[in-house]
Amino acid sequence: MSYTALALSSIAFSLVIDLLVLKTSLIRRKAFWTSYAIILPFQLLTNWWLTSRNIVMYDPRTILGKRLAGAPLEDLLFGFSLILLVLSAWVWLGRIKAWKRASTVNSKK
């Protein structure tokens, strides 16, 4: 499987988790996009640093060929997926914790 196909698969996977499994729907929230806009420059800086020093190298046969900050555009898809999955899990776990806290308070009444 190519790097491009894996990157696109990661997007599909993270959207399914966000929208259907955890039902956090972060992708529909302005706060998510604001968070992503804050994180993206750091991802680009990290990509540049890793690729400019040949710490991370890509097989040109497995990528689209377009690069941004030294890394293939597909890296942006992986970064997006990672951020969406982490934030979705964070929100979901926060809901679980709040639900447990509320049920504990209600059971003490």
C-alpha cells in the first residue's frame, strides 16, 4: 500500500471514530479547527526539521511528490488524523468522567 493510500485511510478512520464511534463530532466544531490551525505550524516545523536532516526519508514511488516544509503533503493528512483522534478521545473521556462524577453525586442523595 502506498503512503498516499495509508494517509487517506487514516483520514477515513479518524472521521469514523469522531463521528460514528465516539460521536464527538469535533470535525464540525470551530474550536477543533482553531486548535488545528494552532498545531499545524508546529507540525510543518517538525516535518521540515526531520526531513532536512534526512532523519525521515520517503520513497518517491509511494508519495504524490508534492512537498510542504520538506515533507510529502500526505504527512498533513496523518497529522490531521492524529490530532482529530487524540482530541476526540480527550473529549470522549471527559464525558465519561463527567458522567461518572454526576452518577456518584446523584447516588449520594
